[in-house]
Amino acid sequence: MADYSWQLKAVERFAKSKISAIVAACGTGKTRAAIRIALEKDLPVVVIAPKNICKQWKDEIMDIGGEDQEVFVYDAQEVSKHPDAFNMSFMEFLHG
């Protein structure tokens, strides 16, 4: 998928900013623009989003040419059922 012209402008502008926000309607390419900005800045990224779009993020990263990324999904139901096990798995994720 090719980038929209607004995405390229956003990457150019936000790659130089400390704080950025992209506010746009669904389906306009916010995910792709955010990934490009993160790659340009060479920064680790935390994405807070509904868990049903985790695969979309991972697919977009791969489509852009980024490295395969590990994804850790916070699941409130699992945390409430097994808080110690969930915390341990999160710490393992962080430390590789």
C-alpha cells in the first residue's frame, strides 16, 4: 500500500517533534503514519489500542519494511483471573 501525501508530511513534521498526535477518521492511515514516525525516530513504541487491531499493527510494520515485532497484549480478564501469572509473563516479555 502506498502512503498518502498527508502521511509523508506528518512523518517529516513529527519526526522532529518531541510530542505528536495524529487525529483523523477511521481508515485514513493513522497506523501507517505512526509506524513511519516511530521508525524515523528509531524509538521503541507502546501502542494503546483495542486488542483486535494488534494484528493490523504487526502487518503494517512488516508491510513498511520494519522488523518482525513481538506484541504483548494486555488482557484485563486474564489479569483479574491470574494477576501473578500475568505480571510474570509481562516481565518476561520486557526482559526478552
